Amino acid sequence: MTRGNQRETDRAKAQKKAAANAKKPKESQATLQARREKDAEILREKQKKKEQEKAAAATSGGGK
């Protein structure tokens, strides 16, 4: 259980933070979709690199 005015100060802090976040512009669907596509491409590249490393390790004897 909170003591003293901690609850009120925490509430005021949360309201201030929410007000600051409300001022930020929201992403449009187009930029959001473009970011998702970019992130997906990066993940695909990482997976491809990981698979190549696994294949190289398998051919070289597993490394153990």
C-alpha cells in the first residue's frame, strides 16, 4: 500500500507522461507498412546468414 502523497505524485507523473505522448504525431499506415516491410527484410537477411553459418559449420565438421 502506498504511503502519504506517493499515490498522488505517481498519478500526476503518469498524467504528465500521457500528455507528452499525446502530443507526438502518430505514424500513418503507409509509413507503418513500410517499416514492417523493412524489418521483415532485415529478419530474412539474418535468417539467411544464420542458415549459411550452420551449413558452413556442418561441412567443416561441426566445430567440436
